[in-house]
Amino acid sequence: MADSGRVKIDSPSSSPGPGRKKAQQSPGSKARYSVNAPGHCFRKVTLTKPTFCHHCSDFIWGIVGFVCEVCNFMSHEKCLKHVRTVCSCMAPTQVRVPVAHCFGPAGQKKRFCCVCRKHLEGSSALRCEVCELHVHSDCAPFSVSDCRFSHQDGGQDIDTYQHHWREGNMSSGARCELCRRTCSSSDVLAGMRCEWCGVTAHASCYIIMSPECTLGRLRNMILHPSCVWICSRNFSKMHCYRISENSQHGEMDNLDDVDTTSPVTSKETQSTGSPDTGKQTLKVFDGDDAAKRNQFRLVSIPRIIKNEEVVEAALRAFYIPDEPQDYELQSSSQQGLFTDDIINRNGTPDNKPVFKDTVSDPLVLRAKPKETEVVKIYPSWHKVGVAYISVTAGKSSMVDSVIKEVLPQLGKQNKNPADFNLVEVFMSSKQVQRQVLSGQELLLDKLLETRKTSLRQMNQTRFYIEESRNRMVQVNLILGGFPTQLDKEEYAHLLSEHLAVKSHLATISHVYDGQGAVVLQISCFSEAERIYMLAKDISTSGKQLYSLVIPEIMQSKLDKGSCPLLVFVNPKSGGLKGREILYSFRKLLNPHQVFELTSGGPLPGLHAFRNVPHFRILVCGGDGTVGWVLGVLESIRHKIACPEPAISIIPLGTGNDLARVLRWGAGYSGEDPFNILVSVDEAELVQMDRWTILLDAQEMAEDGKENGFLEPPKIVQMNNYFGLGIDAELSLDFHHAREEDPDKFNSRFHNKGVYVKVGLQKLSHTRNLHKDIRLQVDRHDVELPSIEGLIFLNIPSWGSGADLWGSDNDSRFRRPKIDDGMLEVVGVTGVVHMGQVQSGLRSGIRIAQGSYIRITVTKPIPVQVDGEPWIQSPGQIIISAAGPKVCMLRKSKTKQKKQTGSLKEGRSDSPAPSDAGQ
């Protein structure tokens, strides 16, 4: 985790005190100013447009400001001595546990780049799907793997969980937890926020806060990282978090490409080296790898400049916080550019430095060879009082000797050095790469090799010492898309036939025959990776297989009283709102508890939570999505430890009748996701009936008697309502229109417009439904009036919130409830009647109430269950209670207290300011 500013580090480039210039400045150089925050290289600039201070967020009055030449941090002169924000070039030193990011396309909100601190504009902006890292695509290679640590993987021993701080991009009005003053800004990247508990603070305040994180207000519903275990080697974080890789992510395949203008001199690089501008542009590579790929940085420099200052400008372009004396520039032909090659001091008055003609050849930035190097060795366990141990590596220093030198300093003097390994870790923003070094390898040669390949890579590389224990390898993959209702042996045969699964490496641990899915436990990383990738390209019985990496939740480590929230999101519902909700909940909660329904449906999430004794479910989608989740939950109820998890809803569909009844609203309209989670936590538990519909289609004789089976019986589950006739016919026409052009059906407004259109087309339609069906309620025949549609209600909302039953008192019937074990039978006379019900002018025709319904259909007729329509053949339809009631969450009527800006974005539940530093 990022843990910036806790250890005081000297600035990597020695610079004089504020206001004092370096001695022997060249004409092209400028005064530099030092601060207490590491890495910054400030110089005084003349402001030509309105500018804000990145430290205090106030407007800089006047025309003088101070800007960091590396990260563009802007400051008042009075704020320089108070700056505590670490420069972007020092980001690798602040990483606590290296965790790669999951980059995706940025959203629509105004954000600032966390590397160059500039405003994100255009389609080149990226954001991490798990944390609040926002970057330009050009800046992404210079960000480091400091994402949230969301699970255990056996690599590092984490004993305590500290705040994971991220700078800027907070909501307006966020307040500092210590001084209670506003710490956010919409003009610059300012303020700090913990990405777990959400507490916010100023950059100068958060460093004195208690480091331990309590997860804040949502602690009871967050799946704690210590409870989640997953073997993630060979799998990217995109795979571990089941983040779908769509076509929009194509541009992210080359995140490590560096071929753009240096952010510190972006405007100056527009010159081409003409004598009129006094500037020239150099094309600089940071190593052999960049030179081979032609990935360079453009560095703009004055034509009159010292060689050391050219090297310093190149280092700043690559965000390398080292001394320029330790580096040199070489031409592409590998010839060193010595002083007289760049600066011609001979033949000029007073030996003033005059730059030669424009250097057109590309340059390579190289580290000068050294006899010894100081190497930082980090312990892989975090129960020691030091962050790292510094050792000096010479030409003869082997890895084994370094391990022997480090162990006593880490309190392991009684341990056998042969039981430890030295691991090289490359902390790239996109992937964390690990390599175990052999004991006889020369460490200095390894450093020189890495620097020769890429100086940027060397800056993002660490060395860890870890115990060489044999860790258990167990990768859990869920494979779905197989035929249903097979036994374990038949599924094993399909796996062997289509995937060539090796039985000694992979075993079937769970079978879900109702969904046609199995769970494999694999004891080899390479075999797991092979099966995972191969399954995505295979189809069985005309159906595409899917494969997902599933985390293991250790229920023994769950806190007592915790009730984690399992979130299902249907990104196809609600237009683009589904994707934004998915992104928001991955940030607010543990990403391992958020599942995208387009990847395997509800089963992967329910399987992951199978051993959690108490949990709740949040379904983000329409009523059909809620029914989908309830159906899968019902089929595997006997296989999970919490057989009746309560379900809440974020309405993303068109009608959202169930969400209306449970007070979750008519549709999602951009409410704050944190407030939604608080409402889920405070919601009240209610019971709801669920019904089974048996559709037994039979051939009917002319006299209406049954004459043999026409097609196999069909069983469906009903939550909201079941309709026959005109109501189902309108749903069927809408369904056909959506199938013809699904891309147009991305908003509730358009969907309702189509419903109105198909309704107007049925105004003159006459079906005489009462002549085509016979109705029995609780084994009593019921005479039907002249109607065009018959609807059976389980909830008091129909057709996007209409009260079809009505609110008038009637002594013949009881007041409807969602848990009374009764269905309300209502009739409508046609489209006009339905429109009057929708507008609140009339109610339906009350016919009956009962718990056992039998319908005899004599002609093919449109039917719909919870909005899913089809044409039903003649036969018998029986509706009965579907076993136990289901638990739902109804939003509390109690008004929530108005949240402050800090609580809305911060979600904090931390101690009072007076106790924060203790």
C-alpha cells in the first residue's frame, strides 16, 4: 500500500536553500529551491494564466510561482517550506506492498493525472478499476504498482492493515479529519484520502494520523483482505478481479511504451532547434530495450547549457531521482558524449559555454559504471521495525553473501541463510514481476544488466529477502457453459475431451449440474493458466464455455458480527450506469466481493461466498436480474452456509416494480454509491412469497378436453406477477423490437416510449380472453368477466409502479401483502383500461385471491412472467407457492442525516481529531 511521507528522506538532488542560487550557473540554467518533501526540483516561474497552489489549493496572486520541474507541483513561495507531498519520481520508494493496477478507460468526471498532476482530457485518459489512480496513457508507465492490497497470496506476511493513501480527485467539500478544514479541490490535485476507510486529510496533516485503518463506516459489509486467499501468480489482476477486457482496453496493451513528450517541458518541445527560439529538442532513450522499440522521450533544452544540466533534464523526463553526476548521455552509436562534444568552451570569449549545432542523433541515457553499489533489501515480512536494510555490493558480492549480511540485521541471525531467497521485484504499474536470484549470482552484475536494459525499470525495481518455503499451490477455476443435469463423471469426461485436463493436477471439487458448471482445484500454475485460456475458445453443444478465477474466503478469519455484502451488477442494464456502478463498488468495497453478471452469472459469486455464515446480496439490475439471482440461489441453497441471504436492489431496469415496493426507487439516477451502501446496511428485513408456475401444454380437442401431451412440461419461478392476454402481448411485441435492435434500448425513457407505441397499435384489438381460459382459485371455479387480460399479482406494483389492485377497501378481499401467501387475480378490459391504470385514473377488475391457481387454456395465448414473454400452447397452468419465502431488504423510512463532504466521499468512522494522533 502507498504509505507516503512517513519516513523523512533527503532530496535526491542536492539543492541550495530557498532563494539561493547554485554557483557557476550556465546562461540556460535557472535557480533551484529545496523543500522538505523528497524528490521535488522547484524553480521560480512567471505565471501567465490563473494558477492554484497544490499545497493549500488557494489561488496564487501575482505573477510569481514555484513549479517542480519533474511533476509540475505548483506552490506559493510561502508554502514551499510546508510542502510534504512526495514527488512522482519518488513514488517507488513509497510502495508498501507492490500490487498492480487494472487500467480501463476513464469516466466522464473531471480528474487530474496522479503522475504529471495535469488535467485529464480526451480519450487517452486511464483509470484503475480498483483504486482512484487516474493517469494519462503516456504517464502510465511512470506510475508504480501501488494499488490496494485486497487479498492474501502467500507471498508476503501482512499483520496489520494501514491506510492506503491516494492524493487528490476527491469530492468537493471533503474535510480534513484532523483540522476539519476543506482539503479537496476541483482546480488541482490536492488532499489525501484512504481508499479503504475513506478518511480525508491535508497532505501536511495525514502524516501525523494513526497509520492503522479500521475500514470506516462500511467495515461490517467489506470483505476484509485478510479473509481472502487466492494464488494469483501467472494471472493478471484483471483475471483475479474478473474484470472483462472489452475492445476499449485495446490501447492499454502497450502501457509500457514511452514515446511521448516529457511532461516537464511539453510546451517547449514544440520548437525544432532554430536559432530564433534558443531551444532544441533531444530524443532520449533510457536503455537498450527502449532503443530497440523506438520508445523515447523528447527533452527540450536551451541551446546554451552545461552537459550536467542536459543529463539532469533527461533524468527528470524519465522520473529518475538520482544525481546527474552518476549518468551520461551516449549517442545511438554507443559513443559517449563528453563535455566538449556538447559544450564547446574553446575559442569563445571568457570560455562561455556555447551549444553546438542541433544534435540530430538519438541519445541513450546511461548510468556510469561503479565499483560498488548501495542496495536496499526489503524484508518480505512486515513485523520488523525497519522498512529496508542497506548493503554495499561490490564486484565479488554474490547473492548468498548478501543474504548472510542482511539476516542478522533483521533479527534472523539464528536462521539458516540457505532457507532464504533474494527476489528481484519489478513494480510496473500493470504487472508485478518476480524473479528469484540464484545464490551464486553476482548482485552488482544484475544491477548493471537491469540499468542497461532500462533505467526506468531499475527505478521501479526492488530486492526482497524471503523465506524459501514450499507454498501450497491451489488455483480455483470455475468452468461453465456445459450441458446441465450431468453427473461428476460425465463432466470429467467432457473436461478431458475438450480441455485435455490432467487428472493428477486438476480435480473437480464442486459440481453445479443445474447451471452446467464445475469448479476445478488445480495444483500447478501453468496447468491452471492453460485451462483458463483454452476454455475461452471452446464451445460445447453450441454454447461458449467461460472460465473464471475464484477467490477462497477463509471464514475462520471473518470478524464476529461481520456480514459482508455480495454485489451483483448487470452492466447491460441502465445504459452506461451499470458500468459506473460496477466501478464505484469495486472502489468502495473489496473487488473480490463485486461480480459482473455477464461473466458466468450469479453462480461464481455464490460459490465464492458458500462458506460465509452470514452475508447479504445487492443486485444492481432490473426485476429480471433479481429473478435470475433468486433462481440460482434457490437451486444451490443447500450448498451454501447462509441459505437465506437477504437481497437488496439498485433498480437499473425499465419497470423496477419490485424495487419500488421495497422503497429502493423507480430507477437509479446517479445517487452517491456510498449512501446506497449505508442504506443497505440500515435496511429492514422482510419476507416475500415466491411462486412456481407449471405450464403443462397439451393438445386440446374441439370440446376443450385434453387429448395427450403437446410438449414437455415447463416450470418457471415468479416473483412479481404473471400475465395472460393483452398485457403479455404488449411485452412480447416490445421483446421482439428489442431483439431487432438491442443497441437502441439503453434508457428507461426510450423503453417506455416503445411500450406506448406498441400499445397504440393494439387499441382496436379484441381477444375475448374470458372465452379462451377457465380459472380455478383454491379449487373453486371462478367465473371471469369480459376481459382482454388476466394478471396474477404477488406485489402491489405493476407496469412501472401502477397500483393495479387499487387502494379501495373491499370486504370480500384482504389487504394485499408481499408475504401473505396469497396471489391477487386482476383483469383488464384492454389497452385503454391499462393506460387509465397507468395514469392512476382507474384500477383493475378485482376477481379473486388465493394460494393455489389452476388455469385451463384452450388456445395459444401470449403469457409473461416478470416481464419475460412467450406464446403458450393450450393446456394446464398451475401456480403454487415455491417452498420457503425469500428474504428481502426494504429501505428504511428513517431519513439519513445529511452527510458532510468528507463522509460522502470519505466514508470515515474514525476517532475524534484529538485522538487521531495517538
